[in-house]
Amino acid sequence: MPKSETNIISKISRIHSLCADFLRVELNKTGLPNLASSHGFILFLLSQNETLTMREISEKINRDKSTTTQLIKKLESLGYVKTASSPEDSRIKLVKLTPQGIKYNDTTSAISERLKDKFFTGLSETEILKLESTLDKISENFH
């Protein structure tokens, strides 16, 4: 693999790490627990959808059913989500945000805006669109 390709992969990994560090510091400032990114993504998804099934969450976060179950159990134990069986089919588990989960999302939304400001500083709209397109192509290579 040419050096520039290795450098790009390394830089993407480094940016991911820097974003995680930024989020950890910001969450600590607010007194919120530092959840794994998968937990945060689940809470975000639930802010966009009133209720999701475990299967839907599993598919959207690209995790297997058992991993998703563990992630949801942790969020439930922290009071951020509640689960219930579907009235139509008791085998289907539904997940919904609690008021505490909604509050968490409200707080993290402001943190997310600060992260986006930092991330995209100095980039034009054209550069951002090109970057998004390039990253979409790379992502598709894994599907």
C-alpha cells in the first residue's frame, strides 16, 4: 500500500480519536457520563424516532442483536431509555427515550454543535460536500 494511502487511514483514525477525546472532555464538563459512541448514537436515533425496535436499532448501529441488547440494558439502567414489549407481538421489544434521555440529548446537542464547529473550521461548503461524497464511497466499500 502506498505511503499516502496509509497516511490517510492513519489520519482518519487520529481524527476519530480526537473527536472522542473532545466529546469526553465536554461530557465531563457537564457531569454527564462518558458513554460509548454506540450509546450516544442510539440516543440520537431515538431522538429522531419516537420508538424503535431492537432490530431497527441493531441494523442502524451495525451491531449484532446481543451487543445491541447489552447497550440498551446499560442505557436503561442509567434511566435514559425504557423498553416494552410490542402490543402486536410480545417477542418484539420497543425502545423509547425517557425524560432523562431527552435531557441528555438536549445537552449533547449543544456539544455536538461545538464539535461540528471545530471539525469544519476552515472548510468551504464545496470541500465539505466533496469530503462527504468521498467518505460515502469509502463506506460503501465495506458493504
